[in-house]
Amino acid sequence: MGSLGKYVLTFEEADPDDVKLIGGKASSLVLMTRLGLPVPPGIIITTRACREYYDRGEKLPEGLMDEVIRGVKYLEEKTGYKLGDPDKPLLVSVRSGAAVSMPGMMDTVLNVGLNDKTVYGLAKRINNEHGAYDAYRRFLAMFGRIVLGIPEEEFNKPLDEIKRKYGVKEDPEIPLEGLKELVEIYKQIFIRRFGKVFDDPWEQLKLSIEAVFKSWNSPRARFYREANKITPEIADCTATAIVTMVFGNADWRSATGVVFSRDPATGENKLYGEYLPYAQGEDVVAGIRTPKPIEKLKEEMPEVYEQLYNGVKLIEKTKKEVQDVEFTIEKGKLWFLQTRNAKMNPLAVLKTRVDMYKEGMITKEEAIMGVKPEYILQMLYPRIDESKAGKPLTKGIAASPGAVSGQAVFDPDRAVEWSKTGKQVILVREETKPDDVHGFYASVGVLTSRGGATSHAAVVARAIGRPAVVGAEALQIDYGTRIARVGDTVIKEGDWITIDGFTGSVYLGKVPTIEPKLPPEFFEFLDMADSVSVFEIRANADTPDDATISRRFGAKGIGLLRTERMFRAPGRLDLFRKVILSDNPGERRELLDQLAEMMKKDFLEIFEIMEGYPITVRLFDPPLHEFLPNFEELVTEVTRARTLGKPDPEKERLLARVKALMEANPMMGHRGVRVGITYPEIYAAQVKAILSAALELKRRGKHLEIQIMIPQVAEVRELEIIINNVVKPTAEEVFKAYGDSIEFKIGTMMETVRSCLTADKIAKVVDFMSFGTNDLTQAVFSFSRDDVENKFMSKYLELGVLPYDPFVTIDEEGVAKLMKVAIDAARSVKPDIEIGICGEHGGDPDSIKILAKVVGRGLNYFSASPYRVPVARLVAAQESLKILGRAPKIHIY
């Protein structure tokens, strides 16, 4: 058939890759049709029509309904049914679908075309009057709620009353006469509110189309787009698929279900999902009835199961992604209704990417680009400490990973209110609906008493990274009194509970957590990432524990070891204070020799852990006064002693020294290399400790790559003085004492504007450079980090003065550009000089992306805090593939 016109396409003529035009839902229907799978015939109203609807002030575009009429005629020819025909009625669903998945955020209307006459034709078609009236009462409730805006309670209340009247628990158990009563009650609701029943199928269709268009701009849809940064460039309006209805409630050999091509919780290569016999549409995800596991379908309808399995795997192989497939079975015949890329927990994502690569389904590049950085972070989530947890209060289905404690709240609005006051809340509901989405974002976790692994709560929680437990059926919730019960145990709103999204356990109170156990695929995947990366990832590590964690997480060395932290250890602070207070260089050297021996023990342990990798040790950086007693407290003590007539000479001398060392702006004062020049014995002691530890390990047969870094340099002469007057003479002294030597590199930390602007001169006298972007950001902005965060950063972000906090993500317009100037200047005189970054930005995914774009391969490595090493490895690999032109254009989970 040719085109239906400007706005409407058939499944046969639409391009499944043109997702922005036909939406994700219709794209999947078109794709499955092309793959030869059983898909009900349908037509698509494109996003162009929706866009024009809003441009025209929420009026349907001229000519749209004419095209829809032609499309319906096409469906009538394909199916042999006719819209409004009392004997052979065509019934359709009117389904929303944007370019990107927005689960449950927009509206769909089922069973359009039903009225008092066509319900008999449907009964004849499926040979089941009960099923026909079940569809009719569903249509009236859905049409009334979605299209006409009637509150859901007006339909739920009569439904509950009918179930009570006939003594039944589940909807399918309502007898035929009960369904007919419901239909009459629902029709009276329409008449009471609008004066008519809306029984004209064409009017039903037109109003349903408008309702779908309107749902694009609903509060929940707008909130979801904002929260997920879905801009008009990504998705602009919704398409509308008009699809021939098939009936999962035709009889007990009919069903509706959702199935994943692999387990979304573990990544295991097996079908995972649920189905409900004698059900329709939203029943599975709504959590109204308890579904059956998909394995039961294999027992009940083996041929259907095999067809479903083969079809799902065909789609997965075609799309190269784990699939989330909706299906209906009508009287033993399978129909595919939708497929989309599955929302999975992080562990499952990594396992499936590794497995699909090994299976030859995807390339290594596709595997690497198919994982979001935040999924790596989520895999590091804590877990419940089982040894301290005690017995769970109840259990549900583990729907989204992570263990978290919070105060129970029973409605999404209150979750938002409480979270704004700083409270940590867990949203507790019977089941969640799309209207609850703002409560998800405000909560640290979600707990429901109904629903399965494919329920709305489970899908949304996985999508936004919130721990969730669903289907905890023992939980009885009373919204009126804001109380939940499990047996005799009462949970009042505000009580602390803990949920474990790994096991499904629910605990009363706060439960301690422990570090997660990472599966082999975690490390295997990151090794794959490293194999394509042009950047190394090192760690900012100051202690043996930091070094151990960093090495375990795959750091290729230490990019920043801050020696000043060693001075703060017990027994050392007093010694170092004596160094600072002493006016005698000889006495200072003697004290520092004692400190050097202590520091050497730390270096021995850290160096051994990082054997075989470069270890960059930064010499003393902070202002000296930070290691002295608080000035105000000293003044108080000295004044009190004087008042009592018992002055303390030692305290008096200490106060005088602290006062002398105080600075108006210490972060830009006597620190870093400036301390090394004025107190060279401090730097000499550190160099002695570093090289002594290295030589002792060399004697044990260890291979070490030592790099000594000099901080806060602004002028090349500062470097020359420290290198020639301190580092080299101390090295010769140590080598002589040990009767051996070791090669080491000398470099500088690039954290002043002047060092960046004179990088060509500096590069001539050093072996490496490392950008300290925390201080460099302060210098470029003339911001004091501690002050701006407390005083005005939030206002700057609120007003849009800055697009983001530059201390969190690197400033692209200023700091990154300055780094580019410095790198180009340095490489112009020494092309192979090693250059890295060791500020906190080195572990921030957005900063890595910006720097990869601005300076590219000008950087050799990023150094990150230990727990950010894994995500830095992934992002560095993904950006490397872009730089190398090898990044495939694929969907990222």
C-alpha cells in the first residue's frame, strides 16, 4: 500500500530506524513486522502530527483525521473486521511512544471501538461473552480516566464493591452479571458528568488520539524528561500507534506478559519474565494480580513458549541489546506487541556485554560503548551486613540493587517534602503508578507490597538507579492512618526501615552495610576497556589501604601520593610541630631525620603494593600553620594563664610562632615549593625517605618506578633550586649510604596559572607534569573553594551564572583551555614528556569527557581517588574510541 499521507504511515512502509519520527514503540512494531514475527496490523501517527498539534494551540492538524480514516480502512482490509460493525467489530489500541523510552509516563487507551453493540460482536469473535464484557468494562474505565479525566477512584470503588458483592478476590473471578453491572455503573458515571456515553467508535478514536498527544505534556512526563535530560533534540513529542487489538482475556488459554531476553537482575542467558492468564494490557506491570513466572508457560503451552523464545532471541540478535518484550496470547496464538532495550541492574549489564562479546553477537567496541559510567559506580554500592542484620521483617522481589536505610513515607508528595528538609526517605506503596515518579527521585529507595520484577516500580527504580524491593505481599498498608503492618509489627510513617535490593529482604530500623562482592565480569569488562584506551588510569592514594583498593580496581600506578598526610599520624605531629617551631636548622634536620625513618615505613608498604607501576610522590604542599594548634584556642589559654598570674613561657613561645606563621591568604601564601625553598631540610627529609624505601625494596628484588613531584611551582627557577640544591644532593647522599642507586623521575604539579603559561620553560627541566586541577580551578577563577561552596556557588548555579560547579566538573571554557595551552607549549619543546591530571576532576566522568575533547591525547593519564578508578577506566576507554574514530553509534543502557 502507498503512503497514507503526510502524517500517517503503515507498519509496512515505516522505517524502523527513523525513531524520532515514529517513536520507539512503533519502531519496535515495525521491526518485528519486518522480522516476520506475528504482530497485529497497525498504523502510525508520526511525531510531526503531535508537534503541529501543540503549534496549533492543542488542535489536531488539518487533514490528520482524513488520513486516520484511510488508515483504519487499511486495517479493515487487512483484518476483515470493521470499526463499529456490530457483527465483526475492529477494535484498536491507541498507544503513545516517544523517540526514547519513558516507561509509564504517557498514556495508552485499549479496546477503542467497544460499545453496547460491538461488545456482542467481540463475544462472538472470541466465543466468550465474559471476556468481551471484561474488555468493555476495562475500556470504559480507561477511556474515562485517561481521555475524559475522571478520577480513577470513581471506577475503582464500584469495582471493589462488585467484587465484595460476589465474594471474589481477583478481577477475572467476577461473574458475567457482575461485569454487566459494572458496565452500566460506568456508563452512568459518563452520563452524570458529560450527558452521554461516548459510544461512537470514531469519536472514541479521535479523542483517544488527542489524549495521547496531551500526555506528552503531562506533569509526570515533563518531570521525567527534565530528570533524565531528555531535550527536544533527543525526543520532540510522541508518535501514536493505532494497533489492532488482540485479547489476552479471551479465555484461560489467553494471557498477557512481559519477558526479558536475559535475566535483568543477573544477566543469565535465559528468558526471564512473567505472564497473567486471562488478562489484558497493563495488568502485569500494574501489580494488581500475582503473575506466573515465564517457566510455567513452558509447561502450559510449550509450542507458544518455543515460538516466544525464538522470537525474543531473534530480536535480541538483531538489535544487539537485551530486550524487554510485551506479548499477548489469544486462544493459544502468540502476538508480539512491543520490544525495547531492557532496563537492567549494573551487574546484569556488565555480564551481558561480556557474554554477548564472547558469543560473537557484538564487537568489543560495542560492548564498551554499551555501558553507562554510572552503572560502574552503582556496582560498588554497599550490601547488607548479614552478620548484623538479624531476621528480615519480610521479603519481596529484589528489583533494583543496593542496600539502603530511610524513613518510611507512604505517598510521593510527602517523599518530596521530607527530602527537601534533608530527610532520607524510602517510598512505601502498595504499587506505584507513573504519577509517583517524582517520589522515586526524592527517595533513596522504593518498597511495594504488590507487583513483580517487571512492575512499574521495578522498571523505573532500575532506570534511575534506586534500590527497590517489590511484591512484599506480607506488607499491609493503610494510607489513611499512614501505617503499614507485617503481622503484629507496625511501621508508622517516619520509622526507619532498610531494604536490600539484592536479596529482597526488608528490615525494621537501620542495618549496617558492607562493601559489595564484585563478580569476575566486572574486572573482565574493565580489562576490555583498558585494551582500547589511549589513557592510563592511576590513583590518588596516600595510605596502604588506598593503594590496595586502587590496585584491586585496576589502577596503573599512583598519580598522587600526598606526603603531608604522613605527618599527621600519631607520634609524628608533635615531632613535626617541633620542626616548625625550631629556629635552629641543625635541630630541624635532626628532628626530620627521625620523621624520615617513620615515613620510610609508609613508603615501603605503599611502594611494595604498587610494584611495577609508576608511583608519583608529591612533596610537602600545605601551609605550615595547618600543623600547629588553633590560634584562637592558644590566645584563650595564654590569656587565662596571664589572668591567673601564672604565665606559661612554652605556650607564650608557641603563640608567638603561630602568630608569625599566620597568613592573610594561606592557600596562596607560604606553601608548596615555597616551603621547600625556605625550609629545604623538609623536602630533603622526604626525598631521603622516598629513595631509602625504594632502595630497600630494590634489595628485595622489587622493580619500582619512582616519580618525585614538586607542587605549587610558578617560576622555573623555583624548580631549578629544588632540583639542584635539594633533590639531587639528597639522592647522592642516600645512594652513597646504600652503596646503590635507583632511577627516578622529577616532575611538577601544574596548579598555578603562570606555570601553565610558561610550560615550555618548565618542560625543559622536568620529566613529567601533572595538573592539580583543584588549585588550578581556584587560581583561574580567583575563587577560594571552601568559601564559594558555602557562600554563593548554589546561587550561581540557580541563576545560571555557571552551568555547573567547576570544582566538581572541569571548567571547559577556562581551565581546560588553559591546560591545552600548557600541554601544547610543553610538547613543543619535549614531545614525549609525560603529562597527567591528579586533581579530583581526574575521576569525574564529565571532566574526563571534556578533557578528552579539549586536549585529547595531549594527556597520558588520569589519576582518580580509589573508588573512582573503575568508572574512570570505562570513560577513558569510551572517549578513546571516539578519538580513534572507532566508537560505534549504539544505544547506551
